[in-house]
Amino acid sequence: MTDTTIAIVGGGPAGSAAGVFLARADFDVLLFDHGRSALRKCAFLENYLGFPAGISPAAYRDLIHEHTATAGCDRIETEVERITETPDGEGFRVHGADGEWDVRYVLATSWAETEYLSSLGVETVPEDHSGDVEVVPTDETGQTNVDGVYAAGRITETYHQAIVNAGDGARVARTLIERERPDFYNDWVVPDGYYERYDMAVPEGVEEITHEERRERERSAARRMTEFFADRQ
Ligand SMILES: Cc1cc2nc3c(=O)[nH]c(=O)nc-3n(C[C@H](O)[C@H](O)[C@H](O)COP(=O)(O)OP(=O)(O)OC[C@H]3O[C@@H](n4cnc5c(N)ncnc54)[C@H](O)[C@@H]3O)c2cc1C
């Protein structure tokens, strides 16, 4: 375990978005998922910005899984059964069906499961409308009542749309990045020489690329998306 090892429980829109941001900021991301996202119940996704013709939930799922892998997340397809403190009190131990993992942080995005958090004393409350599901209260940074345990997405009783939950995962990931790496800037890719114009060094977390490199990335992205959707027709 390093200071930036994090267990994200849930690989839906919230957990996957958080994973991409955290892995790109060099966190060691263990992304636990047993594959039962609420999106499996959606017939066709038409309100996710960037897909003007809509996208099937299965294609969206495959894309977000590929994105987390490209960013460097380690995906562990298992059910998290409980989480305890490590014996030295420095972090948390994730107990899954297939093993145990020690981490410094936990991010719960596991709509609608909270039972595995009870061994840590994480506060949960009944959801407003249904009453038969528990949700996790957080402060404005996404932290629960237990230091180092965060929550994001539908499990925190935000609105019930994938893009809202993905945005929430990204927001809480940014909070964590700021906590561990205060000098890390914006996770931007900018044209070569952009900061020189402002007489600034390139900030940590920003990558400057040449025009040729930009063209190459554009071509490579277009090839990958063409191939991806061609396989699904
Ligand atoms: C019928 C229906 C239709 C919908 N239609 C739309 C729509 O058209 N457009 C739209 O934007 N939204 C739609 N939604 C809402 C959308 O599915 C959710 O808002 C979104 O999936 C929530 O994202 P999330 O990441 O917070 O949770 P989820 O997507 O539910 O992801 C949670 C993940 O946590 C994992 N998990 C849970 N517990 C554990 C555990 N103990 N160990 C390991 N993994 C665990 C699950 O496997 C799951 O992958 C619909 C929902 C439903 C029910």
C-alpha cells in the first residue's frame, strides 16, 4: 500500500469517472466491481452528453471499462464483502470474495449497496423516497463521517442520471487529488508552448504536445472509435 492506493467500490459511471481522474494523477487505483450497474436496467441511453444519437448501455459500459483500463486502473471483478481498518490504523483492508487488499483511501460508489461499510462505522441513512435503500451522507468534499472514506454518485442520493453520477465521481476524485497532491494542476493536455506565452513553467499534471502528436492522437482516437462501433452494428 502507498499513500495514494485507493479502493473504489463500484465500476458504474461514478466509480469509473473517479478512477480515470485518480489513475491519471498517479494514484494506485483498485476498482472493485461485481458488474451490476443500475444502467443494465436502462433500455437506451439518450441523455449522456457527447452521444447525440444515443448509445446502448452495454456499449457505454464497455467504453467506460476500456477508459479506466487505459488510464491505469486495476479492475478487480469481485464483490466487496466488508472493509475494516488495517492493524496499524494507517488505512483500510478490503475483504472480497477472492482475497484481501490494503489501501489508504476508500471511495464508495456502489449504488445501492452499503452493508460492507458498516464494519467501519460509516453512517448511512434511509433514502428519502423509497425508504428501503440506505444512502451515504457526505460533506461537500465527498467525505463520509470516517476520515479517508469517501462516497460519490447515486449512493449519496444525487439525481438518477448517469452523467450526473459520473460528474460527481470526477468531482470527489479531484478533492482527493488536491488532498494528496496539492501541486497537481488540471489534468490538461495543451498545445506545445502554451505556458511559455504566459511566462510560466508547465504545471504538474499538464502535458504539452506538439502539433504532430496532436494529429497522431486524433487519428488514433478516430480509428479506435470507428473500430469500436463497427463491431456493434
Ligand atoms: C430502469 C432504469 C433506467 C435508467 N435510465 C437512464 C437513462 O436513460 N439515462 C440516465 O442517464 N440514467 C438512467 N438510469 C440511471 C443510471 O443508471 C444511474 O443514475 C447510474 O447508473 C448511477 O451510477 P453510479 O455509478 O452511481 O451507480 P451504478 O451505475 O449502479 O454502479 C454501481 C456499481 O457498484 C457495483 N457494486 C455495488 N456493490 C458492490 C460491492 N459490494 N462490491 C463490488 N461492486 C459493487 C455494482 O456492480 C455497480 O457496477 C436508469 C436507471 C434505471 C434503474
